[in-house]
Amino acid sequence: MKKLIYTLTLLACTAGIMPASAQKKVALKVSTETLGAENKTISVKKDNKGYITIFDGKSLNGWRGYGKNHVPARWTVEDGALKFSKGEGEGGDIIFAHKFKNFILEMEWKVSKGANSGIFYLAQEVKNAQGNMEPIYISAPECQVLDNENHPDAKLGVDGNRKSTSLYDMIPAKPQNAKPFGEWNSVKIVCQNGHVEHWQNGVKVLQYELWTPEWTNMLQNSKFSEKKWPVAFDLLNNCGGERHEGYIGMQDHGDTVWFKNIRVKELK
């Protein structure tokens, strides 16, 4: 019997199915208020490879709206996925309210026909001089989420740099191997000491270096240039702030999208 249990456990691990005994609960601090310190401790699952589950398919514990102390009504949990629904009710971008510095972020996403969204990392909550929240995308690099075949943004920008998993408006994802609307795509974002990689459906599609002259030049050639949008240029040129850390977030672009199996491995 012991041999049978060991064999089944080994097969489960080989297949990528993590048995409950191989997971543990760990404490993580999150912020509950806009611009607030990480003042609340939550319990999250951590597997034996070091990945913590920040969305378990059941609850939105640790999540809140960008610039808000609650989750906007149009973000819900449906069939194990984090869903943003097109329609009526309160919307807005959503963040996991713990700042990450060096990490691997993995998740799956799918979109409705013609949908547009995005995944943000190293995001900051920023208010302008009038006390209003600046949009999340002017402080955070964006991994594009898009229906390439049916959304007009796919044909804008330069060389496909607004298609899915591209660094939005700066670096195109190549090869472009996104699946069509209604199908799940996997994405992995690696961020370590300024080196960033985007992976789509198991293939590395781009890489770049933050906080370098090359990064500044990319910004200057984008919609976030110093001339076109000086506030965005300053924030993105030093994205992550002084500590080079920030929130992970998903975008409300008005379209129905789903995210699931969201997990993060913190790196040294």
C-alpha cells in the first residue's frame, strides 16, 4: 500500500498535479487602502517549487481595485477564473495588493471576441496634483492581452507591438503564437534585477532590460515619450519606484476577459 501511494504521488508530481501534502500555507502582507502600507496578513498556498497562489479560483482575498479599498463589482469569480464582465456596474483595474520585486509571474487568460486587456507589473498607485488617481498604465509595463484577429489595436503601433503578450507599444511578441478568442493562452513574465522576459504558450517572445539607456530610448519612441506624455515618461522610466517593486494588476478595457491559475515565485 505504501508503495502504491508513493507511486501515485510521484506520477501526480510528474504530471504537474501538486498533491495537497506538497503545498503549505504561508503568510503574505497586503495593503487594504490606496497608497497604504501592507497592513493585512493573508494566508496563501505555496508549492514545493516556491510558487505562491495569488488567485486560487475561489476568492479575491488580497485583491482590490486600483486606487480603491474594495474589488469593483464587474470583477467576479466564475468557474475558477477571475472574470471582468463587459456591461453595467462599477469597473476599474484590479491589483493584487502586495508589491513584488524580483519574480516569475504565471497565469492563463482568454478573451471574448474583439476584446482588449492587459497585465501590469511593478505598478504604483499614483495621484496627481489635483488628488486624482493617475491611470495604472503610466507607471507599469504592460503585457498586452488581445484578440489579435478582431481588435483594431493589433494593426496599430509598430511591427505588431500591440498584439498579445507584446510589451505594449514598445516590443512586439515574436513569434506571435496567441490562440484565438475563447481559448486559453498561458503567459509567463520573468522580472529579475531589471531583466524582463515575456513568454506566451511556452515560447519566449521578447526580453528587455529595465532602467537602462535602451529602456529610456524605447519610451521615447512610444506613446509614453517625454514630449507626448511627460508624467508617464517619468514614472515608467523609473518604474517600480525607488525600491524597484510594485503591484501586479489586470486591466479593465471595457471588454469581457478571464484569468486563472495566477501564481508568483519570488526570486532573489
